[in-house]
Amino acid sequence: MELTLEQKARRVKEILDDPVFNEAVRKVHESIDARWRMTQEEETQVRENLYFQKTALDEIERSLRSLGDSWTILNGRTMKKGKNK
């Protein structure tokens, strides 16, 4: 069963407000940053891999926020239409 946009938005809010999720994301960011700092300048492949990992993690967070924002925008438009009737 596919979730509605509203159901997805509520689930996204639960995920983004979840302290365990936030701690896990923070720890992954910290781990990537620490490994980056330990690399040598000439270790370009390692640095590129770390960059891509961090970018992917950022994209996951952005995607979650976008789903929540989409519903908020849609809900705001729906409410305005209801008031204009």
C-alpha cells in the first residue's frame, strides 16, 4: 500500500525528530570528518570517497526534508482554497 503525501510527511517528521536517527546521522558525519582529517593530501581517492559519502548522507537528509516540505506547501494551498470558497 502506497502512503499518501500527508502520511509520508508525518513519517518524515517522526524520522527527523527521532533522537536515535539524529545521533546516527551526526556520528556518521563526525566519522567521515575524522577520517578526512586523517588523510594525507595525496590520498585523493580516499578523500573523494569520503566526499561522496558525505554528499550522499546530505542528500538523504535533504530528500527527507523535501518530502515534508512538499506536503506543507500542498497543505497550505489546500487550506487557502478552502478559505476562498
